[in-house]
Amino acid sequence: MLKHPTLELLGQLGLAGMAHAFIELESNSDADNLSHAEWLALLLDHEARQNTRNRATRLPFPSATRWDPRT
């Protein structure tokens, strides 16, 4: 598998969580036993968790929510 172009593309697409998980999985010999679906699921899970963490750090305080005055 082409590692560097894949990592480069993930970075360009703004998928830093998936890129980080990709590096971790490539260096883990246990990942060789995973199916393609399991591998993809781990990448997606890592990206989703990263997005949740990023969203939480952008909030001014933990219980902050978006408020729409029109509702």
C-alpha cells in the first residue's frame, strides 16, 4: 500500500484523525489480521472521536450549545 500518498491525501482532506489511526495500524502487527471492513471501521472511529474532541475544545465551556434565537 502506498503509505505516503495516502497520508498526504488524508491530510489534504482534513482527516487528521484517520491519518493518525492509519499510522498506528500500520505499525501494529496485530492489524494484519483485520479485515478491510474492520480496518476501515477503526479509521472511521478514530476520526469521529477526533472530531468530537475538537468540537468540545472549541466550545467556550463544556455545557455550551448552539442557540438559535429564531426557535
